[in-house]
Amino acid sequence: MIIQGTVKSLGMDADGLVEHEGEKYYVPYTAPGDVIEFEVIKEKRRTRLNVTQIITPSPLRTTPPCSHFGSCGGCKLQHVTNEFYLDFKMQQLMRALDFHGVVPEEVRPVHVIPEHKRRRISLTFAHRFEGMVLGYVRRQSKHIIDVQQCFLIRPEIESLLPKLRDFLRMLFPHRESGYVDIIASRTGLDVNVKTGYLKKLNWEQSELFTAFAVDNNLARLSLNYRPVITISEPTVQFSGVNVVVEAGKFLQASDEADAFMLACVEEYMPKKIAYGLDLFSGRGTFTFLLAKKAPVDAFECEQDAINAMQAAAKNIRADLNVIKRDLFTYPLQKEELAKYDFIMVDPPRAGALQQVEQIGQSTVKDLVYISCSPASFARDAQILKQHGFVLNSVTPLDQFLWSEHLEVIAKFSRL
Ligand SMILES: C[S@@+](CC[C@H](N)C(=O)[O-])C[C@H]1O[C@@H](n2cnc3c(N)ncnc32)[C@H](O)[C@@H]1O
């Protein structure tokens, strides 16, 4: 079916809304004001919408910098003006807060992390008839776009890609496929190859792994998260503390995002803290900052992250306890929270509903909440509000350039 229509606005996923005969269609890579013709392709499990013609382009359009834009499945918003882009990001936050009836005392402008700063990526590869393809997967498809350029990632990751492609071509026969995770650490690139095809390396394959790591000055090269060769432990630095990281595991997207968030948290924290708590602490992005000011308990569920933080803590003088706990199933209860006077919360996308309920019922007065989902953040902020907290200030951070995503750093307090 072919439909013609005008894009009214962008939805939460950054796709353009067209209304036609009582139906709503969200069409990718469009801008409000575009008059378009698009095809509705009904497949087994989903419906795909494909623009066949832009009849009248929106004045909000601009030329996307990347030749892969619209096909690679990575960026969604390279084709709109900067002004519109920033407003879209801000609305992601404001609409969510409005929906939950939360009014912040202060909203700061969106801070954007620019291009070529992303320090961690995951790519897909497959050895096809035409050669080894390595890149991102096209939206709503299994098709891999062979990425020749990427404006998001750090230059040292981008320049590794042609050599990585050759390496994978030598290892994998036709039709085999897998994934590659890369982190640009302070000590070099940490690369992990994930595949069901290679379980154990033979002598020749081990030699290929070693040569690839050495020739490209990698910090470490792993197969299915088991290091094959470690030249130097891949580390990042949080508040001056070196912490080991692992490709494929959680890490904020860039050094610049770390620095910006840490500056915000430092400003939002009370000047004096008697005993701090860091919930969903990961490898300690914020814990080590807090540990400079006060004794800290850090809670996290992932064992690798806990091990990395505990190992890093041995090299510093800090009163820091790292504790393993599933905070969704076993949130800290209001009685356990009584000993803390400041809490940091940085949950995954789902938010921290159960934990925030307990914080609300506790005696804690100062809280910094970091979120990668305005929707779950606003829901949790509403609960905090019901328990007397005021949202004093909120800073939106765009650490995933040209995506629909937005990070939020927020200060809550109550009397
Ligand atoms: C958004 S990350 C933040 C990590 C850290 N604060 C940072 O900035 O690097 C969320 C963290 O929550 C952890 N996590 C996810 N589900 C959890 C759960 N149910 N209980 C405890 N921690 C959890 C993840 O392992 C991850 O480290």
C-alpha cells in the first residue's frame, strides 16, 4: 500500500507521525512538515514503512553528514536542523515530566557530546558471498551495513575497522557470523569477538589473534569474553582512580560524558556528607567521587563490575564497601537507608521504582538521580514528589548523538 501525507511531529522514537484515514503511521527518517509518499510493507512479524518519495521537504531538514545515514540503523536524526534537534531532545524530558505532573525548579540547557567521542560500540559481522561485512544492522531488518565511516565513534576505533574486517575474514568461513564489542580504554583498544563458531582456538587461529592484537597495539583481544591475549589491562579513570573495563560490559558512552556528569554530580551533592550511598554503582563512575568526601556503600548486581571496583579500591585510601545485591528484587529498605544522608541512584533504563519507594519512606533528604530514560525517571520523580522531595534542578545530557535517547542528571531534596 502506498500513502501520501504530511509529517505532523516526531514520536518518542524520533519517527515522523503521519495520520491517514484514522490510522497513525510513524515513518523513519522524516521531519515535521515533510510531505511524503511512503510504502506500508506488511511482513510476518512487523510492518515496515519505507519513504518512496519526499514530495515537499520540510524547512527543518538539513544535509546529513554521514553517507550511511538512513540505512545503517545507527543514527535517526542527522537530517534535521540543530535547533530542532535540541528542542526534540528537551521535549523528551519535558513531556515525560509533564505527563507525571512533576515541575522542576530549574531546567538547564541540553549539553551535547559531539561527534567522534563514543568509546564503546558493538558491531555485527557476517562472511557473505561478496566478502566480510562488518557494521550496524539496518533498522527492522537483519541486513548488516558494511560501515566504512562512522561519525559517532572515536577515531582509533574507526581506523581499526578495515583491519578488523580482514582479520575476521581470515578466521570465519562463508556464512559464519558473530559480533564484536570494542572499548577505547586509556591503555588501548579492548576487543571481544563473540561467536558460536569458534569455541576453542587451534594453533593457527591463536597465532592470528596474537598477530592482530600486537600489530594493532590492542590492549586486549578476547574470544567470547575470555582474553586470548592481554598486552595491558584495559582501564578507564574515574576521579583519578584506574578501573579495569571489559568490552561488552556497561560503561558510560564517552570520557566526555563521564566528565560532564561527574561535574554535575559534584555540584548537586551537598557540601558535607556524613555517609554516602551509591545505588547501581557499576564500576564506580560516581562512587570514587563520593568516596573522596565520605565513607560510601556501593550496591551493584554484576559480579565483574564489583570485582573491578574492589580491585581499584585497594589502590586508594577510601572507606568504601562494594556490595552485591539485586536492587529490583531486594531494594534497600527504609530502615537500612537510615544511616545515609546522601544517595546517588543510577539505574538501568527500567528505572528504580521499588528502590525509590523505599527512599521516599526513609529519612534521607538529599538525592542525585541519574537516568538514561526520561520516561522511567519522570515516573520515579513523581513518587519522590509524593514523599515530599522537590526536583531542584535537572540537566539533560545528549550522550548518544543523533539518537532519540537522553540522559538526565537531577538533584532532589526535601526539608
Ligand atoms: C546505568 S548503569 C550505571 C552504572 C554506573 N553508575 C556508571 O555510571 O557507570 C546501571 C547499573 O545497574 C546495574 N544493575 C542492573 N540491574 C540491577 C539490579 N537489579 N540490581 C543492582 N544493580 C543492577 C548494572 O549492572 C549497571 O552497572
